[in-house]
Amino acid sequence: MKAVKTPIKNLNNLRIELLEKELMDISYKIKTDDYYGYIPIKDEKNIYNDLEIVDIDLKKVKLFPKNFTELLDDKLNENDLEKLKTSFDIIGDIVILEIPKNLENKKIAIGEAALEFTKRKSVYMKKSPIEGKTRVRKIEFLAGINNPITIHKEHKNRLKLDVSKVYFSPRLATERLKIAEDVKDNEEILDMFCGIGPFPIIIASKKKVKVTAVDINKIAIGYLKENIELNKLKGEITPINQDINNLNINKKFNRIIMNLPGTSYEFLDLAIDLIENNGIINYYEFSSDYTQGINRIDKAASKKNKKVEILSTRKVKSNSPRVWHIAIDARVLD
Ligand SMILES: C[S@@+](CC[C@H](N)C(=O)[O-])C[C@H]1O[C@@H](n2cnc3c(N)ncnc32)[C@H](O)[C@@H]1O
């Protein structure tokens, strides 16, 4: 089938652009190799001339909600089926569903249908938003085996976690690959909010780097330690269970990753203190535009008489209507 071939670093922006212009064929999966991504397209005539179009085999996407609601045909009426706008997150063997309030009385039937359809081991439903300092959501067991511990595979790496006790989003996989591609061998990296360590693991599996990985959640750091053992890494990772505000470290970093999108701006002063001249801050926040984030980085840098060069900006994923999880890559200069 026809696909646009693009370097990994442009994949996410181009995916969003083609999606927004309704040029992407969402019935097929995007494929990646070490250097390029291949985005399925509907009609090559509408694709701009400067993009490379190739013929490639891509896998069909399983259209979850459609087939899934078909499984529930005899249990829910048409009205209920219409309201069941379920969002699936699949983490390893576990499916996490969002079930509308008015369908909670049918949650077990929905959970069992999800189990049958996805062929995973366990189904849970979201019981709260992502909340608190450790950014964990409450979940409720619905079907299968009640075991919230699983191993999720991402870019050939294994990430072990307990979905009820730590933060993890499979939807950041493309972003993590992009950062890992940008990283150069020998960088000293600080991940200020590492969780179970997906950024450090994906980066260290590809590059010979030293990553200091900090998280306030003791359980997340426990899993990061296991994940270091589970994967074949070229780089070194030092896990630290601490509030980043209390990090007592006497060195500067070539790169700082700040994926705490709700409040990462509160830690920009610290990041500016810890970044090496010419180092890069990978900054994330929830926003409808890039201006607010760029201004925040500029303000923190100018307080220390440093300058900022914005290297790139992108939408990572949609958070709520008109609000995106955005990324800003900023070089900081003395
Ligand atoms: C949104 S999660 C991101 C985790 C990880 N980077 C990922 O992509 O999966 C943010 C993480 O920041 C941690 N956190 C929140 N406040 C912190 C602080 N003051 N110091 C260190 N870690 C913190 C939380 O425990 C959580 O694991």
C-alpha cells in the first residue's frame, strides 16, 4: 500500500498534520524502522510534492470500538451502544477502559466483551483521573485475572509495572523514540520525573549515555531497577527515589527531560541551574499552543542571564478538546 516515508524525528508532527487534513489512512498501522516511519495515506494525489511516497506492506488496524460493540449487541440497546465511546489503553497483558457513568451498571458485560475481543489477560476500568503527586489513577477490576502487574513491550524493550501503583502511558511511545534518536552518545542526561523509566530505558537501549533518573514514587523506582535488569542496555541508568527539589547533585547535564506536563513549569528554574551550556531541555506541558511554554522557558533562562534557542515544538497527544500534551525542545546557552 502507499505510505509517506519520513525520518523518525518528523514522524509525530507529520502524523498529526496528515490526520488533521484527513489524508492519513487510519485503517492501517504506522510502521517504523531505526531511521524512518511509514504513514499510510489515502490518496497520493493530495500529498505535497516534497514528501516521499513508497509502496510498503502495513498491518491492518483492528477497529476496536466497532467490533467490540458488535460483541455487546445482545447486552446493550442501541442507545447504550451509541454512548459507549470507550477508549482502550493496552499495557502489556492489561486493558484499561473508560466506561461512561450511565453504563457503569453494565461494566462487567463490557469488561468481558473487551477481554474476549482483545485476548489479553485482565480488564480494568478507570475510576479516577490521573491524580496526585505520583500521577496514578484509581482503577477497578472487571474481567479476566485480577493482577495489575504486567510487562509492556515498547521498541523491543520490556517495561515491567503495576498499573495500579505507577504512571505509564503507551501513547508516548513515538515521542520516546524521537528523543532517543535525537540523543548523542556520551550525553549526561537527567530525567527529572522518570516513573518506571521508559525514557531512560529506550534511550539507553540505543545510545551509550549516562542517565540519572529521579522519581518521587518509590514503587516506580523499584520497577525502574527491575527494568534495567530486564533489558540489554548500551548506556547506564542511575535510579534515584527522591523529590527532584531535594536532589543533591554536584554536576550539570547535557539534556534534561521534564515529562510532568501538568506542573513541569514549576521546575524550570531548577532545570536551568542543572543544564550544561549548550544543553537541551525536553520540556512538556498541557497547552493549546506553544507560546506559553516558550515564554516560561525564556523567563526562567533570562533570570540566570542565559539564552534559549527553540529547536522544535510538537503535539505529542491530545489531552482534552483543544488541549494537547505538547513538547518543546530548547537549547540553553550561557
Ligand atoms: C507524568 S509521569 C511521567 C513518568 C515517565 N516520565 C513516563 O513517561 O512514563 C510524572 C512522574 O513524576 C513523578 N513526580 C511528580 N513530582 C515529582 C517530584 N517533585 N520529584 C520527582 N518526581 C516527581 C511522579 O511520581 C510520576 O512518576
